[in-house]
Amino acid sequence: MGRLEQIQSPSDLKRLHISELPGLAQEIRDRITDVVGRKGGHFASNLGVTELTIALHHCFDFPTDRLLWDVGHQCYPHKLLTGRNDRFETIRQAGGISGFPNIDESPYDVFNVGHAGTAIATAIGMARGDRLMKRDTKVVAVVGDASIVNGVAFEGLNQAGTLDRQLLIVLNDNKWGISPAQGGLAEHLAKFRASTVYEEIKQRAKSMLPRVPLVGRKVADVLEHVKEGIKATLSPHQVFESMGLVYIGPTDGHDIAHLIEMFEFLKEINRPVVFHVHTDKGRGCEWAVAEPGKFHSPNPFVVENGKATLQNGKGKSWTRAFVDALIACAETNDKIYAMTAGMPDGTGLDRFAERFEGRCRDIGIAESCTVDIAAGMAKSGLRPVCAIYSTFLQRAFDQVFQEVVLQGLPVLFCLDRAGLVGGDGAVHHGFLDIAFLRGLPNMVLMAPMDEPELNEAMRFALTLPVAAAIRYPRDVVPPPVPKCDPFELGVSRTLREGGDATVLAYGTPALAAMEAAEMLASSGVEATVVNARFAKPVDREMVRRAFQDGRPVVTVEDHSITGGFGAAVLETAADLGLTIRSFRRLGLPDDRFIAHGSRAGQMAEVGMDPAGIAAAVQALIERGHEPAMRRTDRARTVSGLPGEPILSR
């Protein structure tokens, strides 16, 4: 039995001799490589924090002590060391363990976390809270994958300097985030890493620390002694110490024995400390180290002869379709400038940057700053396009309001990963963008159902004098529906006519609605299917036609039913004075989060697959509306969707 199989909790780890820990690190890397290679998931970052995670669990008493992760996708070694190795095969699968820290999964996971920049501030809150609750705990925040450049992280650093108790901030500096780290601080750290002083400091610290007497001296005095011994003129200590923090480092994040030595020392310091460690993203796999962005969160892959080959997806992704559309627009419009917040690969803008050098920028994990820069560019006459995941745009809502919409600036937001996202689960579902953008005056919201519509939506949005957003899912683009007309403001597209019910769909659910209509037709129910195209402004004639004769109406959207497209339809119907007789909204529920799993499984869970849509229509009909064909003549009925319609009489 290997070392990893013997570990059910960190107490088992502590029983291993330090000389055994490098072997354990290799077993962890092998386990992660095997599982992620077959299942997909976050990879390179987890290989980079393996020794760091082992050292933390060896020195601290988690979960009595507090361990908070920033960018939670680097938690795989942590999961393997805290009793979840036997379930690791299930990671990101339906019913399995999450790919992020999850409070329902283990007491060692303190927060559900998938967004960057939060660990320092939440760690400060726990440090203050534990002191007020008279708990004697150590608090550690691990900040990695370039999230230190996030604005909330800097606000946290500013507050950390006011603490008068222990707080350890581990700065895991791997030169990368999801993509190469961006900004002045990243460049400053890079200069220090590249210098020979880094190795000199590491060796000096290793030689000095064992000689520093801890008995009979205050830890603070020892700290000053060590600091003076390892400072260098290129050190970034000024950045952190000017904020009231003690800075130590950098040191080798893969030297387990030295990390343990340092953690045992630093955990006794009764002041907030930044401990700077240098790690390699993808450590242990040369091909991942060579292309850490490519192997940040890869599809399943096969390793042969020391090289990894990614398994191709089953079709063209919406991300690829988006960047193709943007490139086509930029060919004829030299004012287009593309931007993202730390996700050039994930949003496809790396391809745009290759084609249009100088017209694309990654701002780093700083969504608020990205939107403000876009606003400034728009004010100067450019047409900025912000490609940001739906879930991450939540972090910049105030900037969208204040600096873009309030100023009447034509910034285009392209929201990837809108709706259910599959394996990443609740921390990454884009289920709120319609709700928080729809209330902004003059904002235009669009959702295409296929690639031709995406192209038309992009062309149309770039002609608008106001801000707009286009949402699309994490999925492959479907076969196109013929005869795609250009977009017109607030005008829907009828895909199918039927006299028994109407399905109003927003975005890609329109295709599932078409399949549902075919299922219903086989049982004698003829449904109209409309692709709304716009959630703002809603097509008022579409709503009027849907409700004019009292037949059942179902809205479908890959978004929360609260404040989304269905709510907009209801509000429009009320404004028009229409009688709502039989109506149901399909979307994400407003009273629970949808767990990780396959996107197809998640869509079925919330009733947005074709069978679920058909069942919703059938249920409304059976509650009071007779279709053109008598029920006794139907070949079959469609049923199985739980729940009641929200409005029916």
C-alpha cells in the first residue's frame, strides 16, 4: 500500500517522517494526473501546490486552525489529504465530490470558493471572529494563481495590517493565473524571481533558521533577526510592509522540509505575515510546465512518450464561435478592442490577440478594473468588447452601472459560460446576469440560439449607441436553424406555429423547445415555439400574441427564474393589461443551487431538456385547456415534470 492510501486525515500525514513526504508528493501528483487525465478538471495549479499543501497540513491543526483557499481550483491535494482519496474518482461528476472547496463535503473546507481575491478578507474576518469568540486558532490564507492582483485582495491586505494577532498569508507565486500574470505587481515579482538573489536568499534562509534560538526570546525579536538576514535590494517587501505586514521570502515552494521549517516558525508570530513562495505551475509534468495555460483546466488527455494529447471535444464550442464572430467584425471595424479579466484562453481572446496584435488586452483577475478601462476606451471613441464569464461579471456590477450605463457608453459584454456549466458546479453557474443587468436603463440583452444568430447578434450589438450584453453557454454550438434574419431591436423570431400552447425560449433553450414541440405533436398537441432573442427590450408583440387567447404559455431560460426572462415576460404582460390564464416559467430554481455534474444532466434536473419542456406544456394543458385533438385520440402523453405552475386558473 502506498503512502497516500494510508492517509485518511492529516493526523495520518503527521505520522510520516519528513523524508517520506517527497514520495507522498509524487503519489499525489500521480493520482491527480491519472484522474484528471481520464475525467478532465483543473490540473496544472494542483500539481504546483502539492508540497505546499503537504507542509501546511503537517504543521497546522486543521480544521481547528483555519485554512482558506483563494481560487479554490487548487484544492485537489488538500482533498486527497483530508479523507477524500477514495472518492477522488468522482470529482466534478454528478453525486461526486466538488472540484472546489465545499462546506457540505468536509469540515476541512471552510468556504465554498470559486472566485478569486476573497481569501485574505475572509481570513481576516475569521481571525477577528475567533478572537472575539475566545478561540485559540491559527488562520492561514493561501493566495495563488495571480489572484493577489485582484482589488479585493488588496483591500484585504490593507485591513490585514490592522490585526494584532496571528494571520499567515501564503503568496503562492507561480508566474501564472489561468494565463500569465498581468500588471505592475506581477512584473515586480517576476523581476525578483528572475534574479540570482532569489536563490541566494533561499539558501541563506535555510542555513540561518536552524541557528536562530527560539527558547527564551520573543518570536518578534527572532523574526526581525531572520528578516534582516534574508532581505535583498530587489525584494518586494516594501509593497507589503508599507501596508503594515511582515514580509518573508521568497522561498522554494517545492522544498517540503524547508516549508515545514518555515511554517513551524511563522505560525508562532503574533502578527500578520506574508510568506512568499515560488512554485511551478504543472510541477512534475514537463509538458504541463511548458504549457501551463493549456493544462490549467484541460479536457481528458492521454500521456504517451512524455507528452500529453488532449482529447478533442465533440464539436465547435460557443467560445470558438464567439471569437470567430468577433474577428469577422474586427476585420471591417478597426475601433473594436477586445478585453478580458484573466481569461484569454477561456474566452477565446488568445486567438483574437494573435490576429490583431495591439487590439486586445488581458487585465488580469480584475473584472471591475477591466470594465472601467473599457469605459474609458469607449469614452475615447473605441468599441470595447469585454469577454467575461457570466459568473465573474457579477464582480463588476457597480462598474457596469456607474462607468458604462450611467455614462451612455457603448461597451459590449460577451458573457461566456452563461447558465449551467457542468463540472464546475454552483461556484461557476452563470445564473444571474439577466437579473442584474435587466434593471439598467437602456441596456440591451441578447441570447442567440445558434452560431448564425451569434454572428448577427454581434454585428447588431456593435452598431448600438448603448451598452449591450450577449450571453452564450459552455457547450458546443448546435446545427444551425435555416433562414436566420438579422437582429432588430426587441424583435423575436417564431420558429414553429401551433394552436394549443406557446413556448417562449431565450437563447439555446429554443432548440430544446423545438424538440419538445415535436414530442408534443406526436401526442396531438401543437405548440408554437418562439426564440425571443431579447430579454431587454422584450418583444411586446410576442407577448401579446402568446397570451391573447388564454392558451398555456411556458417560458424557458438557462438562468434563474427570479428576475430573468420569464419574469420580464410576466411584467410585459401586466403592462399590456393581458389576462394570464395558464403560465409556467422553466429555469434554474430560486431556492437551491445546482450541484456539479454534466451540463445535460443539470438541464434535465431543472426541467429544461426537451422531455421536461414537453412535460411542462402537457401539465398546463391537462389543468384546463383542451387541445385541437381530443385527449382520447392522442397516441401518447408526455409527463414527469414535478412541481406546479406558478400561475394557473
